[in-house]
Amino acid sequence: MTTSTLHPVMLGMTDLKVSPVAFGTWELGGEWGQFDEEESVAAIRHARGLGINLFDTAQGYGFGASERLLGRALRDDLDNRRDEVVIATKGGLRMTADGLVRDASPAWLRSGVQDSLRALEVDYIDIYQVHWPDPKVPFAETAAALEELVEEGKIRHVGVSNFDVAQIAEFGKTRPVETLQPPYHLFRRDIEAELLPYAREHDIGVLVYGPLAHGLLTGAMHVDTTFAADDWRSGSPVFKGDAFRRNLEVVDRLKRCAADELGCSVAQLAVAWTLASPAVDVAIVGARRPSHIEEAVAAAGISLSETDLERIEEIMAGSVAIGGPSPEAMPSAAEGT
């Protein structure tokens, strides 16, 4: 294991130089239970001070709540050093009387961009991502609408989240996909087969979300862990039952490996593992406290050897693969990454 500073990376075919750890703000949108806003603002500012320049949010994270908080926390940078901060947000989810739905129609995306610009109080968005594929709207229409927004200067780069290879290829017939945001962590590795090789071949920047498996890989959970009713994890099968218990045992083994063989925390091991993939540019890590983001930044300086990776593979052999949330599964508010 070696340690280094937070070195920026080129994000795929874009001209953006970004930190390999991004600050994610889904936890600040209301779907993860109550939190202290001022402490979260302090965490965002601390992240900036540590060298993080990429901040990921979404219209659907509280429908403006997360974006407004991020804009407030980064106000000085956004007003005075705009070119030093990269803001990535997402659109294409809409709340209805019947719950959350996917809507990547040109009209809703254009409305969403305007709402995000107002919430963040910025003139343009660096990376605008379609949050989830919408089977009701042709990808050609979605891609053409986003290209128009690029031409108007409201967004600079176009990305997608939670898309598969076929969907990216279809979207790309109208407008290239520049960035991709898929879920990826030690318990969820399906993107390794096709998606990551495709992204690398086509120079698509990859920002993975959920590297800590939504808290499972922090090492702080146990068999009796419960969540607040307004925390989406309270209804998730990932955090209950035999599979949960088996995965907690695996986390315990990873924790011992991290401490004894690498001299780091299990959370740092998890983040370093995602960044060890040559197709992954950025790991998005959420944080509500300054200390949490410090740990993630340190993880970017951990280099895992082939022996380390083989040891991790041995431990993971006893794990149960897990999925993640979708918009349709969210209890009352927008789903995010």
C-alpha cells in the first residue's frame, strides 16, 4: 500500500480535470432520514478544502433540497472561482400523486435544467445526467434535447446514470454519452462484464456511486441495525435477513484485512477497490460530517497490489450479491445515487 495526494484525473472524453473522489449529496435530499444541515455544509466546504472539485447532486434529491444546500455551501467558489468547481447534477425523475416516475421527455428535461440552475444559483451545469432510462421516451428525443441545451450554454457535458450498454449505444446514435454513473461496490459487480469495458473502449468517463454499499461497507452496521422510517434503507431487503447477516460477516473479515494488512479502515479499502479498476475515474462518496469525507480522500491515495486484490477476492467469495434501489421502490421521495 502506498499513499499519495489527491491527484486530478481526466474524465473520459470531456475536458474536465476532476478529483478521483467526488462529494455525493443524495444523503442531503431527505431520503436518508434527518440530518444537521450546518454540519453537512461544513462537510462540503471541508471537502473543497481537501482538494475535491467534483460535486454530484440531482434534481430528484429532495427536488431542489440537495441542490440548494450544495449551492449554499459552495457559494463563494461558485461566485468567484466557477471554473475551479465541477457541478454534476441529474434530471429525468418526476414526482406525481402516484409516486416517483421516470420522465426523460424533452419538455421535462428542459424544465429540470432550469430548476437546477435556479436551485444551484449558477449560469451553467458542468455535467447533466439522465438519472434513469425512460422506456416511454425514445433515446433520440432525450439526446437531441440535451444537445440543444449544450448549444444554448446551459449545460456543458452530457451523461447518463443507471444505463446499460445497449441504452448508451442507442442514445449515442444521436449524441455521444460523455459520462456514465453506474452503481459499483464489492457486493455489486455486474458492470464489470460489459459496461466498464464498453466505457473504456469509448472513452466515457465513469463516476461510480455507492462504493460503500449504502453504508454496509462502513463497518458500522450490525445484525440489529435499524433505520428511521424516512430512511429508504428501512424498507430495503439488502439490510435484513440471512443475506444481510452473511454480508456483515464478510465485512468483518474485510475490516480485519484492512486493519492488519493495509493499515486502513474497511471503508477506505472499499473506496480504493473501486478506484483500482482502470475503467473507473471517480468514486462518489456521500458524507454528512467533515470527518467522513477526510476518510474517503485518504482512500484515493491507497494503491492495492495484486496480492491485496486477490486477498479481497478470497474474502468476497463468501458474500451475497445485492442490488439497489430504483425510483419505483422509493417510499415517498425521489430516488438517487
